[in-house]
Amino acid sequence: MTVMRQHPIAAPLHSSGVNDYDVAAVRADFPILDRTVYGKPLVYLDNASSAQKPRAVIDTVRRVYENDYANVHRGLHYLSGAATDAYEAARETVRAFVNARSVKEIVFTRNATEAINLVAGSYGRAFLKEGDEVVISTMEHHANIVPWQLLRDEKGIVLKVVPIDDAGNFLFDAYERLLGPRTALVAVTHASNALGTVTPAKAIVRAAHDRGIPVLLDGSQGAVHCGVDVQDLGADFYVFTGHKLYGPTGVGVLYGREDLLDRMPPYQGGGEMIRTVTFEKTEFADLPAKFEAGTPPLVQAIGLGAAIDYITALGLDRIAAHEQELLGYATDRLSDLPGLTIVGRAEDKASIVSFTMDVAHPHDVGTVIDRAGVAVRAGHHCAQPLMQRFGVTATARASFGLYNTKAEIDILAEALLGVRELFG
Amino acid sequence: MYDDLRELYQEVILEHGKHPRNRRQPAGCNRHALGRNPVCGDAFVIYLTVDDDGVVRDCGFKGEGCAISMASASMMSEIVKGKTLDEARRLFETFHGMATGDGEAVDTDGLDEDDLDRLQALSGVRRFPIRVKCATLAWHTMQAAMDGVNEISTE
């Protein structure tokens, strides 16, 4: 159990305000939350960068290595069969989590970045031509900018960027105006990692589909905070990563519509993704193996399955309600601090608060509050064009997960007063 | 507030961070370099005016960064003025040692005691390994300018 300092207006430590959400019990599931840094209880508010892992995930990974480990899809022995079953069961867990029609539509990758590169490298290279336009938004993470720039340099495609307003809202009318006869793909975020803005993903997809344009959604944050139903969203591609979803590092997911994945050429060649190989000709494996060359991150994928089971058991709606309550509380507390500006006040936001302070650069803010045990991200959040949009080089960002508490937000606010004291 | 934070953010650092000196391109500038820290996005251009005898007649900078990087650039621009290129290099070596905490071997003979004391003020950064590059960015960039390299990246 972590000991918190009391703040006069702090909410009761273990109450999230959501009647049946027991955040103290949730915290007890995360071993790392018991530790201290610099002698202070860890206040981990860097969840948008990577989330901590529940014991269920840690135990699953250990159990696989201790009892059930072998390579998958090869080796006619007991353990290979057991590992294959567990890996494919994780794929089914992911399928159900995003409500895909078939496990053939779930490709395991290294991370969301690789999933986007897969789409750019396979779909983009095969089907996009010189002059074709790819529509992205101002809020994209570098992972959803650079792969398209590489494709631009190779194929001569054109990037179009949807603007945002000063609050960080996705400008839908401007988006619709960018959709034209040369638009070949829309690739936008479901939720901004730097601002928290949740985009109108369903409407984005519908507007593109009305014009026959496929859509990729970057769900790195969306899969964590928004709840994903790829059929309801209508997305053609949806990507996310395991480690932000309380799962292990090293595994990500590409959901792709089966008919599109079927038409796409392989992204990488190697073992796993073939049916037969001769020196003259290779016959590729069926989906999803066609896109999983080499030994996959099988233990990480099984761990991701355990993470999804964990959050599903907690209840995605209850987690979302808890996070929204934290977002509202943090927005109020931080808005009250003198000289602090919240960057990103969109109407629909995930539990992410980016901010700057008049007295100190975000890196100095990060260093000072780190000494109080508070971990936030300070920097450009791999979204430099977005930082330029707001005329800053960096922000500090507090991002809240399912185990955070209002008391931790009070500690953050108090630490930020310390920044003011030091620099003011 | 914690002691190591006070040691890092000393008054002189905060003061230089808020009111940096020589934030300009000096007249007659004949060497310059752009230095970037790709991790945080900080970028500085360092300008030098070096005369025929190899003496730094003026030094200025442009750019934006955290208190540590701004203070370091500002203090460096004051310290290297009037120094020979060789002295400037040795000051950097000395400072690099102070900032990283492994500077015993540097020969400080003939370097100005006052300069060394001023650099010492920034050496609190050695307790914050993630921030060492903030303190050394301006110096690395100045060295690049002296070497005729126009762009560097710390990483």
C-alpha cells in the first residue's frame, strides 16, 4: 500500500467517486506502485508513454517461460502445441477486444509503429501511386507521419494535413474539404497522445467511406481510453500497442479488414509466413501468418491477452468513468495554479493533460517534480508538428491510468507549486 | 525543496536562464554552428567572432531551451570571450568533466580561477544524468563551430 501525503482538499484516498470502482484494490494488483523514488511514494503519471503491469500479466509471462515455453507453429512436440494454443488464444482475446469478425484480421507486430509501417510498406507500396493523397492530422504522433513521408519519397504520394483549432479539436469541415478524387487513404489518430483529444473517428470513417476511401486509425491511446469496436467504427485498419494497454513491451496489433489484408503483399519475408519455399518460388501462408514473418513475440502476445482479460474483468466502462473523473479533477486543480496553461482543451478528451508553466521550461518542471516522486513526460511527445502548431517546443504531460487517484493529482499540484517556489 | 535541486538550480543559473546574455548574432561573426538535442527538441545556434590570432573576440547564441541549457549557453558566451581557441577547448574539457563527474585528468593549468568557479555552478547537473546534455549542448555546439562543423546533434 502506498502512503500518500494528505492535502486539505484531497478526496478520500480510496474513492474514485465511481461507486463500485475500488481503486485501492486495483492498485494492489500493480506491484510497482508500492515502490518509492527518492524516498517518496511513486506517483506514476506517464501512462500515455507506457503503462505499468498488473500481477496477472507479470505472472502470465513468468508462467509461460517457466512451464509452457516453446516456439509456435512448428515442432511436433507437446510444448510447441501448448505455446501455439496460448498464442492463438491471445489472438482470439484481441479479436474479441476490438470486435473484429475473424482472427485472420488480427496481426501481431512489434508495436503500433510497426503496424503503421506494415500498412505503409505493404498496402501503400502496392496500391498508392504518384500523386495519390494520404490525409493525416496535425495531431499525429511521428509514427503516423514518418512512414507516410518515407512512402512519399519513394512513390511521390502527397500528404494532406487536417488542421485543429486552438483547443485541439479536429476540424471536421476542413477534413471533409481535404477529401478529394486523389485521396487514397486517411490515416488519423483515434486519440492524441499529446493533447488527449479524441477524434470523431466514426464520422471520419463514414465521410471517407462515402467517397470510397479506406481509413487507418492510430489507436495507441484510443485502444486504452475509448473502447474499440472496429465494426462499429468501420475502420479498415486499426493499430495499437500492448505496453500502453498494461501489457508487455514488444507486441503490437494491426487489425485489418480481411479482404484488404488478403490483397496486400507480405511486408517482410521469412519463416512463419510461407506455405512452401523453393529457390524459384514461394507460396505465402494464409492470414494472418502472411504478415508474421519469423518467430513472433509470442510470450508478449500471451501477456497482452492477460492484460486485456484483466481490464475487461475490471470493466472498460468503469475504467473509462474513473479516468474521466480523474481528467476533470486534474483539469480543475491544474487550472487553478497560477501561470499554468493547459495545452489542449478539446470537448472530447482522454485522460491526458498537457501543460506549460510561465516560470519554467517543461524539462525543468519534469526534473523538479520527479524529485517529489511524480513521473510525467516532458518533451515534444513525438509530435513536433503539433508542438509547432501551439508555438512551443515542449510541454509537460500528466496522463492518468486506471490505477491513479485524486490524491496523486493533489501531490502533482503541490509539486507544481514547488516549481513556482523555486523558479518564481 | 530538496538539496540537490537547490544545488542544480542555483541563483546564478536561474538568473542566467531568465535573462540570458549575448543572445544575438555578434558583429563580424565568422564561425557558427547549429546544435540539436533530438531527445528534447532543444536547438541552439552558437556564433563566434574569431580574430586572426585565434582569439574569440565575441560569442553569442540564439535558441530556446530549458533553464539549464539557456544558463549554460549564456555563461559560456561570457566566459569564452577573450580566450584563445585552445583555452576555450580546455575550458570545455574541464566543464565536461565537472558535468559528467569524471574530470580528474583534465589539466586546468593556466585557466582562469574565476571562470572555473563559474563553471562549477553548473556542475550540480552531474546528480541529474538525464540533464547533462542540457548543460553541455552549447559547449558541444561551440566546439563544432570552432572545428568548422556547421551542424551537430547530441545523442
